[in-house]
Amino acid sequence: MPKKQLYPVNPDRTEPWNDLPDLPIDPALYRDVEIYEQLGQAKEALALLAGRSIAIPNPAMLINSITLQEAKVSSAIENVFTTDDELYKAVSDSKSDGEAPGPTKEVLRYREALWEGYHYLKEHGRFDRDYFIKLYRIIQESGDGIRPPFARTFIPMGGTGPNAGKPAYTPPRGKGIVEAKLDNLIEFLNSEESQPDDVLLKMCIAHYQFEVIHPFRDGNGRAGRIMNLHIITRNHRLELPILYLSRYILEHKQDYYEYLSGVSQRGDWKSWILYMLRAVEWTSQLTLRKVNDIIVSKEEILQVLREQTDVRRPEDLAEAIFTQPYIKVNHLTDRGLYAENTARNYLNELAELQILEKKVIRGKHYYINPALVEILSY
């Protein structure tokens, strides 16, 4: 007898997949020795990162730096590119308006969506339609919501061959169909009883489901990657969404799309889940290295401040210059650390000690932390 198909596949990639199976999936699709071995490694790496990040007295050192890189790289997956200089300068200026180049604005909107969604879940405690619509509207700077039944959309094939641009996948479409599929995903995310019981496995499955539902006209990839981090933080595997998860996806972009389509076309959940669990393990280790390097570098600079300067509250100053790569005088005054002249004098003194690099860009004075820039760049 032929082997029973545990997961119905998409029969025609050119037609809307309105029969996309609801969640949860059959547990037999992920009850696999290799999957559970990789799950254990991912959980261990994530736990080490969580323990280290909790020990940091000022989480702003991570919030403003690592999440900015996550925003940049997740946007790059969608071919939205900006330079570190433009991005750091825009963040320093607290600008996401017309003064920043278009791609930089898009990256800043991603980071805004990351934090708005994080706070939304903190307040409401549950995923819902409004959560997803909020992410989409911020990412796309749009006022609409779930795509309407008449919105014809498909995922095109990449490359330059004869099939380039033709449908690789066509998401569900029809009156109430997308909403019903999204509601099923929301129920799966919120349920404490639904299989699987491990949050990382649930994240792998939920990310696939969100991407194939494709509930919005655009921005689904970025919204889905933000959701990944929020699944982890909502379940307290991390207290802050600092996992640099998109870095692995960018570096293995072809595999990402191949394994996504492998589920739809062949029911190959194993390859997809293994890919996502490897991403969690690898990026947990990478993020932990960055966190440790930030802490060590900050302590080294703090020692210089104590030994070679008469700076008041050196601990606060050392932490302040690690909250973002480009510092301005107002970053210290707005925090209430120092008066304006004192703040300027201290930053100039750090520049003379070569701790910071002073730079004038379009008439504005910036103090660049090269140590932090280097840490974020690898």
C-alpha cells in the first residue's frame, strides 16, 4: 500500500491554495529524532543568550543596537538595502521622515514595527488580527489591512530563466478565506494546549503558515520574521526581541525559499523545521558573541574613564555611548546625565582619547563609537 500523505500538498501553484490545511499539523510530521536533537541544541543556545541578556544592567545597550541590525538584515532579505552610516545617522537624528533616504526609512519602520508589536503583546497578552495589521501598517506605511478578495497576488519565481516571474505559489483568496486562515493561525499561537508544546517548534510551523497565507499585499516576509521574535518573547524564552534571526536567513536565502516551497509542494516539514531550528541555534550563538563583546568593550572603556579622566558618573557615560553607534550631545542631555556644555566637553574628551571618533556631517556633530560599529558589523 502507498504511504499515507500526512500533509496535503498544493496541487497547482498557479491557483489560489484555498485548501491550505489548518493548524495544528499532524505531530508525526515533526516527531523525528533529528528534529528533536536540533531542537535541544537550539534551546540550549537560546537559553545561554537569555541568561546573559538578563544580567545586563542597561538593556538599552542591546535594544538600540542589535535590533537595529535585525531590522537592516530582515529588510535586505526583501532587497531593501541601506548603509550602516545612513542608518546610524538617521537613528542618531531620531528621524524616519523625508530627511532619511527611502531604504533607510523602510528599515527604521521595521524596527518601529518590531517594538510596537512587542509592546502590543505585553499589553494585550495575545496575538490577534489587530497585532498583525499593526505590523503591516507600520512596515508598509499604509492605512489598509488584510488584502481583499479581489486582490490577485502570487509569489513569483526568481532568477533569469524562462520561468522567471511566473507564479511559484499563489496564496488563498476569496471572501472571508484569508481572514479564516489568519484566525486559525492566531488560535494556534494563543492556545496552550495545541501541539507542538515547544515554542520553537510552534514558531517554525507558525512562520510557514503565515507566509503561505500571505495576508497582506506586501510586507509579509518582514511581518513574519517579526512575529518569530514575538513568539519567543511572549513565551519568555527571551525577555527582549534581540535575537539576530534574519542574519541566518539572509545568508541562506535560497534555502529559506526552497524549504518553504518544499512544504507546500512535497509536504516536507522536516527540512523546513530543521532549517529554522538551525537558524535559532546559529543566531543565538552569534547574538551572544555580540552581547559579550559589547559588555567587554564597555567595561574596558569604563576603566579608561576611571583611570584617565575626571568624568562624573563614568558608568552612565560608558553605557550611554554603547546605546547606539552615533552619539550626539543631546543624547546625554535628554537622559538628564549632564548639562549641555558638560556633555559636549566629555564627548570631546573621549574623542581626544580616541575612544570616540568625532565627525561633522552636513553641519551636525556626531561622536562615533568605533568599537560598537565593529561589533555590529560582523
